[in-house]
Amino acid sequence: MRRMELDTVILRWKKTTRALKIHEQEYGRHLTDVLERVTDAQLVHFQDPVEAAAFFCMLDLLKRTRERAGPGVAMMEPGGTEQRPSPGFF
């Protein structure tokens, strides 16, 4: 898949963002910003632009969740193992 195929999804999501309530539009803009940073090299394993869009938006969500999770918050590690703070942390 090429980036230009994803552009149709980005355009459609931008139009949808304008139809959202004012306080929700920032979230729609964030999603389209995420997709605009995706490169052809990252899209090589996708055939469906909507699947690619969903994947990269969820990937961004997971990254942002991990960054915002403070110490003491259990998070699932890639591979399904749970990460907990060490006992001597407190």
C-alpha cells in the first residue's frame, strides 16, 4: 500500500472532524496528524487503508498511555507480560 491511498482516509477523517463538537475536534485533529506522519515504508505490510489508519492510531494511543502512566501503574508489556513496579520502589 502507498501513502497516497491513506490520504483518502485522512481527508475523510478531516471532514468528519469538522462535524464534531468543538471540544471533540482536537481529538480528531490529533488522529489525522498521526496518520499524516505515516510513511510509505511503514505501510508496506498493509493492503487496506482503513486497517492501516486504525493500526497507527491505536499504536499512538498505546504509546501515549504508556508515557502518561506513572510509577505504580501496572501496564501490559508487549508479549502479554505485566509490568509492575519493583517492591523497593516506595
